[in-house]
Amino acid sequence: MSLTRSTLWVGQSLPRVDAPGKVTGETQYSGDLSMPGMLQMKILFAGRPHARVVKIDTTQAEAAPGVVAIFTAKDVPVNEYGLQWNDQPVLCGRGQGEKGSRVAPDVVRFIGDQVAIVVAETEKAAAHARDLIHVEYEELPAVFDPLAAMQPGAPLVHPELGDTNICVHDRLRKGDVEAGFAKAEVIVESEYFTPVQEHAYLQPEAGLAYIDEEGRVTIKAGGQWTHTDRAQIAHALGVSDEEVRVIYPAIGGAFGGREDMSVQIVLALAAWRLDQLGVRRPVKIVWSRKESIIGHCKRHPMRLRAKWGASKDGKLVAAETEIIADGGAYMYTSNKVLGNTTITSTGPYFIPNLKTDVYGVYTNNIPSAAFRGFGAPQALFMAEMQMDKLAEKLGLDTVEMRRRNALRDGDTLGVGTPVPGPVSILHCIEAAAQHAGWEKEPDGWRNVKRENVQPANLKRGRGFACGFKNVGFSFGYKENSWARVELHGDEEIEGVVAAHAGAEVGQGTHTVMVQMVAEAVGVPLEKVTLMTSDSAGMGNPGSASASRMTLMAGNALKGAAEAALAKWEAEERPAIAEYTYRAPETTPFDKESGYSTPNFAYAYVAQAVELEVDTETGFIKILRVVSADDVGQAINPALVEGQIEGGVVQAQGYALMENFITRDGYVLTDQLSTYLIPTILDIPDAVDSVIVEVPSPIGPWGARGLGELPFLPLAAAIAAAVHDATGVWFDELPLTPERVLRGLGKI
């Protein structure tokens, strides 16, 4: 039989499929999970930045009331893990597991390294016993400044990996940078600093582990990629992937940070070892906010030095950049994050002559890892500030300066290859500028300056900034995503079951998946049932990161739906099809020049900010943000607006108030009372979401990625607006009142 489409789901602002459970409280997050006979677990953190574990005495702890078991390094079969490199022990201490480790497991390298786990009848009993464990340490020389860590003779964080703390070095060499600067009429040199940022998940790290009915070690905990979580757990336990099952309950925020392990491996270890001891009982843990802050990864802080040159007509001619990022104690995703920093360090602009060096450095600080934007916000802060300073010297409007240099179809990036098209940054620039009140005149764009009519201490300013970022995985990874679609019924399709293991981390991706399946099959939305986030019985979805899920999952589900429809037309009942979407090929950086095709798709954003600076208090009030984001096709416009508004507020926190303070590796802002994030009283008065839709030729229904876009350039737009208001450039974030007053010469 032939199907006729009676409805159109793509492009509609439909309610979230997970909304009822979340607003009624029926939905369970990791910390809500419970099973009969459940035990509780606590972790002993190292509490010191660099030391060797000499001895662990658990005698008192084992004798404490309610204790069921204590596990240390000797209980870990393969005592190493990592998303990119296996450079981190699961538990730090003496005594190799039976299958060894390639890193020195007896060394702790930051305060949040895990040393022992206690399993007890109650959480209180586990915490009490944990505090009775006595650990003898030999303190080791530590290093906390990445610039100092790069120097010969600096204490080595990982001497087993080589004679340097430099763990990443990416290079771009394009054209002749010296000849380019010789042609420049204007040159701007500056140094910038971007800070650590805490993910501040609504749901701190938590999980539950047990042995399921098929004997698999099963872990229910929030993450971003079921299958890599499973692989890392299986590696540490020394078992096959099929002996481990990972299920995601509801996830209270991720932002990249849940790509890396926190409680998953030790939970699995506890349930697995207990089962071997004849104790088949579930084990649960919930981290406190302090444990979350000291025990898990952060956004990379970076120092960025830039020298950019332009001709008198406002065209960029050369750029030289050095970026040094603090990678912290372990690799996590630093190599991938800094690859993205390297690419975006030129901004969404064509620069013919380029020299860029980007370094990642091991220190004894908390590890740095993925965070919304994945290395681009730091690079774009530098690039956009350079554009503003060049525009000021040239007497050009900032929007016009960007228009003249924006990437066009066929232009080459810093890696020397053309940008995958269509390139839509100009569409975003024009949309944001028009919406924010810039005027387009025959000779270019102009910011119509408004007079300050409020009290003299309140200065208003407007700023503008742009950004771009890859969609999907990069640098030669064979990007793919699996899905299955089943069509059930006799004469007509009565029900559709779609399976995709992609994570829903709050962004609405499962709602979009249902919409896309209904669209592809041509059935009412209520006929679609979505099965998700279970490594058992589902193929690899890829991570809920890199703004990739809509594009990759959408293509996979669309392909599976089309294959199932073909079987349905051939009278196969039920019609079941699996499909793996494989994205276009990418290539890694050339080691000397950086020449590559690192990504198969990009997305673009432009933002304008209007704000008010109180020159007496240093307080900055965001009045309005205009964010023009090219999503290719808005599958669900309401969800797009939600992502934009959320990204803007999170970026505002990064730019203005999230001041993560450490001293010699110890965190001084280890609570949300001292590490401040935006509340309802801090958010902008207005966020105008301008949805730009330039279809992607490879996206499902033309969709690109969105999740990271609204974060990318906001800090630079805010800094530009502060300069517009005060005449002062601020090259370091966050712009706390104290920092603003110092810059204004008030303190």
C-alpha cells in the first residue's frame, strides 16, 4: 500500500515528550534511583595535588558499623582509564590490579583523585568509615601554572609519559605571515585570559550499579555517550563490552562535562566485586556539590596572545597567535578541545597569512575537559576582541569590519582547505545587526550611538561579536550514528517503535527525534514510541556533544525509517530496519602546517549586546541580547529558542560572575555560595532569538547543529559593549565588579 502524508511535524513547536514526567516529579534522575537491598557508597578523595600513596590502612574503617566492603587500587583489574588516553588511575594506591596499568597508579595528581571506596548499609555509615581510612602520603613537587609547567626542569605530572608537561601542540602555518604583516597599515597586539568554568549541573554526579538478570554489570548514571562509557568501564574491569550495560536515567544537565567518567567505573567495580564475594546487592552513590566541584572536570582556562594586522580598507592580512591552555592533571578531552580552539582562533574570517601555536599543558590542577563550545569560546573571545580593536583603530564600525572579512563560500580556513558550504556567517551578521538596531548605509554598517540619559554613573554600551563551530566529530574520526525503526500493523501502520541510544541531557533531543521519525514515516506523532539510552540492544549513537545529535541522529533515524518503509511496501510485517549514518570523511591536522579537512559541517552565530555599567559599583547589567543562530532548519522552533536563551545565560555567567578560585591546586570556591552562577535576578532583561535557516546539504531536512552556538561569542560581545560604555578594554574574564572598578581606576 502507498502512504500519503497528512501532517507535517518538522518545523512545529511541539511540547517536549519528557515534559509531563519532569514537571510532575515522576521522572527519575540518577540521584532518585532506588532498588531493594540497596547499599550506599562513598569515595575517599586524595585531598592533595601531588603525592605518592605509601600506605593505605583500612583496618578501622572495615570494623566500623554497617560497612560491607572497602575497595582500593589492588581491587581494580586494569587500573587506568580515559576518554582519549588511559592516563588516569581508577583508584590511586599501591598494588597493581591483576592485569596491571600503564600509568603509575600509586600517584595522585590532583585533589579529586579517588583513593578508596567504601560500601555500607547507609550513606552515613559509609561516610563515617571513609573518614576512618588512614592514608600515608609522600608529598611530591607540584606545578600549577601552565607557563611554568612548560619550562625545562618543571616538576613532571606524568614522568611515565615523557620528559615534558606539554601534552598537546597544534600548529597552523598558512601563507607568509611576515609578508602579511609588512602589508598591514594597522597592527593590534594583545594578551587575553579566559578562566575556569564549573559545569554546575542541576543534578550532581550520581548513579546506581547492580548485576542484571543476564549477569551483566549494569550502571545507571547520567552520561553523554552510552557506548564509550561502557567501553571504559569494561576496560577497567578487564571484561568484554558485552558484560557491561549502561543505561541513562533522566540527566540533569551535561554541557560536555559528563563525557568524562566520575562515579561510573567505581560503581561498577563495587557491584562486580561484591558479587564475587557472594553479595549480589545494588550500590548507589550521590555526590555532594562540593564533591562535584573538586572531583570532576572544568572548562579549560587559557592565556591567549595575539598579533593581528589589517589593511587601511579593513581587510585582515595576517595573524599570529599563541594559546596556552591548562589541561590539568589528565588528558580527558584536551587534545580534541584544543584542536577546536586552533580552528576557531581565526574567528569566522578569511585570513590569508597565519601562524598559530596552541599548547595543552599538564598541571596538578583539576582536569580540564569538554564544556559547551569545546574550546571555541576562549579562542573566539580573543579573535572578536582583536576585530573590535582593529575596527577602532581603522575608524570602522564593528559590524562593518566583520562584514568585510567574513568567510564566504570557497574561502579557506586556517587549515588551508575550503569551508564546507554553504557558509552562512554573513546571514547571521546581517540578521543580528538589523534586529539590534544597526543601520545599513551605502558605505557600510553603522551603530547609531544612543545618549546616556540615566544617572551619570550608569553608562550604556552596545557590542557585537560572531562565532562558528564544527557540527559533529572531527580530525579523521569516522563519524557515525545508528538507529532502528520498526513499523507495526496489518493494513496500515498502527505503531512505530524507534530506537536510538542518544542521550537526552536537557536539550530536547528526544522530542526532536520523535518529530523526525513521525515526519519520515508520515504518521501522527502519537503513534511513535522512542526507545533510548541503553547500550544493550542498541548500536552506537555517538555522543550528545559537538552540536551533533540532531544532524547525526536525524540522518540515522531518517535512513532507518526509509528502509523500514521500503520493507512495508514489500508487504513485510512488521517492517524492521536498522541504519547507520556515516558522515563525510575528515582528516587530522598535518603536524607541521595544520593542513587538513578537520570537519564536515559548521554552524554560525552573531550576537549583539546592550548593557549598563555602574561606574560606582562596577556592576554590569545586561539589558538585551540579540542572538542570530543559523540552525539550517528549526525542527522545533520553541526548543531552539530555549537553547538560545539557556546558552546566553550560561555564557553571561562565564563572562561576568563565575569566578573559580584555586590556590596551589586547592579550590577555594567549592560551594555554590562562593562560586556564583546566574539566578533569575541576574539574567538579561530580554533575549531576542533570531532563527536563521540556511539549509545544510547533509542535514536531515536541512538541519545543522545548535547546542553550543549561543554560548560562543557572548563574552566578547559583552566586553565590546563595556568598552563602548566606558572606553576601557577588558582583556580578562570574568568581568566581576572588582575587576571592572580596577579597570576604571576606581580601586
